[in-house]
Amino acid sequence: MSTRETAIASAEAHSAHNYHPLPVVVASAEGAWMTDIEGRRYLDMLAGYSALNFGHGNRRLIDAAKAQLDRVTLTSRAFHHDRFADFCTQLAELCDMEMVLPMNTGAEAVETAVKTARKWGYRVKGVPDGMAKIIVASNNFHGRTTTVISFSTDQEARADFGPYTPGFEIVPYGDLTAMRAAMTENTVAVLLEPIQGEAGVLVPPSGYLPQVREMTRERDVLFIADEIQSGLGRTGRTFACEHEGVVPDMYVLGKALGGGVVPVSAVVSSAAVLGVYRPGEHGSTFGGNPLACAVALEVIAMLRTGEYQQRAKELGDHLHQELGLLVGGGAVDAVRGRGLWAGIDIAPRHGTGREISEKLMDRRVLVKDTHGSTIRIAPPLVISKEDLDWGLEQLREVLRG
Ligand SMILES: Cc1ncc(COP(=O)(O)O)c(C=O)c1O
């Protein structure tokens, strides 16, 4: 067996099979490139599902982490530490909001958003105890915890994990009539991805998000935007909501906030919403730790320049122009997305998304399939135009074959 095959066999023997990774074993990475344990180089066109927006081994982020490692890494929230206030202030400023509640993973931040909306509903809106409802969309992906999968419509993610958490209404994504019909006086929030990533990079119909914004405002309902995958530069703006001129009541952030170095997530909102918490009501040992804050502060500083958003826009326009040319040629049924983010529906006779991903891997390009016949492209925002073009050429070659 090769070194690679041995490593994969060993991983399969000793880890739960909750993923079906491509058969590549990465040993190091830099920028948009990864190197496997046998020295082969691959172009990363997935970027850790947008956790690596700033690329692998980004010097600024690694230096910030190293400097913090030598000072203090963890205090727990039992004490204050000297990076916390800056992190909260600067993240709130980036979001044009007032308060931050830091967590670690995306799913935890979504759980936090759910708890916050419920508490706000009881304490501020006056919903009777235990009656709060949150409206979500079909085909959503918000994480893997028990409550979060309770409002998933994906059987693979849900089956065998019940009993499920009640309190959620599911309406079709993009359907305003259904959303209006689902709203009652006990609705405390609408939770949406402004672009549905896992569903295949689904962009809602133009006008949908602004009308949800209007409807939620009229009905005294919080609009929660899960920008864990869509936010922090990916779509060519800091937040995907900006494309539609929408400001939600609450952002849920994760992935790229930790710069691909450490898990950092957060709920960001107004004082009227996050101000509902009192000591002891919510928390996390690691949430807002000094190392996380130091890395995230650097991420925020990088986003403040607008440089990465601009890059995502320019390269994204190019990406979509090139991908658009593939539609109608027989191999690609549809392409969706915004900025450096695309979902490509492969015509079924050309193979499944998995088969296309494997063929691309053989050509040293790494992407990931979703929902049978779709592949997702989300390279690090630092990718060069030449590398992006080379990756696209490999895709064309695979589709030609
Ligand atoms: C929109 C969205 N929300 C939440 C999550 C969950 O994040 P995590 O895997 O960090 O728990 C993801 C992960 O893909 C996501 O795309």
C-alpha cells in the first residue's frame, strides 16, 4: 500500500464514518495550494467551506496567532482578558451593530441565535412562555447539533436523531407568501442563509431578502442572517445581505472569522437584543478566548480594508463569466452563486458530483460535491487569476471527457 492508502485505511479503521472525504491526504498548505503526504500539489477550490477565505498559512494571521501563543491563550470568561474588548468592539463596528456574543463553531453560534431570539421573544416582545416560534427555510443548513438538525429538511442529517426540538416552522426558501402565512404573534425570528451554501449555492429571487426584512420589521420579528458561509468577503461584499441592501437584526458568523487557524464564531446584534442576557444564562469555556480574539482581530482588520471583498468581486465576476459559458453546452445544466462562490449542476449523464470531484482530484484540483449532481467552488479569496483559470481549465477538460 502507498503512504496515502495506509493513512486512509488507518483513518477509516479508527474514526467514525460521518464524512466521505476525497482520497487525498494533506500534509501542508500555503495560499490556495495544498501538498499531500506524497508531495503532490493540489489547488484548493473549496477553502474549508469558506473557513479559509484568506488562504492557507496567511502570514498576518499566523503571526498574530504566534504572538498570542507566547502571551496568553485561555482565561475562560471567569476573568477579563486584554484582547476581548477590542474583539467585541471591532466586530460590532464591522457589522454596524452594538454587541457581540462569541462562541466557537458555527452550530454553536446558531444555537446561541436561537436561544437569544427566544429570550428576546419572552422578555421584550411578550410572547407567552414556551410558545416562541422561529421560521426557517427548506433546504437550510445551519449545523449539526440536535436542535439545529430538528429544523433541517435533509433526511440524511435528521434520521435516527430524534426526538426533535419543537418551536420551528419550515417554509420554502424564496416563498414570501408561505412566510407571511407562517407568521403569528408568537413568531420571534426568521432564520435564513442569505445564500444557501450546502443546498448548492442557491441565491434567492431578487427582492426576497428585502421583503423578508420589511415583513419581519412590520411584525416585530427578528431577522437573523446566518452568514457563517456567505459572510466575511466570500460574495464580494462583507455580508451577502448587502447585495440586497438588507441589514438584519442579527448576524451569525463563523468559519472565516477564525482565519482557518482556530474556530471562532459569534452572534452580533443590537443592545436591545443581546442585552437580554444576565450572568449565568449562556456561555462557553472557549468562546472569546485570547487566541481566538487575536486571530479574529486580524481577520477584522483585513476585512476593513475592503481589499478581499474587491478581490472576491473581480475574480468572482470572471469566474461566473467563464462558468456561464459552460451552460447549454450539454455538460452543465445550471450555475449559481455570487463572488468567488459557485454551485455547478452537472448534467447527470456526465457523472455524479462525486465522480466529477474525483476526476478533478486526479487533475490536482480539489472541490466538493453536494446533493448528487452539484459541485461547489469556493477558492480562497487570495487565489491568483492564473491559478483560478488553470482550475477552470481542468474543469473544462473533465467535462469534455
Ligand atoms: C450557513 C452555515 N451555518 C452553520 C454552519 C455550521 O458551522 P460549523 O460546521 O462550524 O458548526 C455551516 C457549516 O457549513 C454553514 O454553512
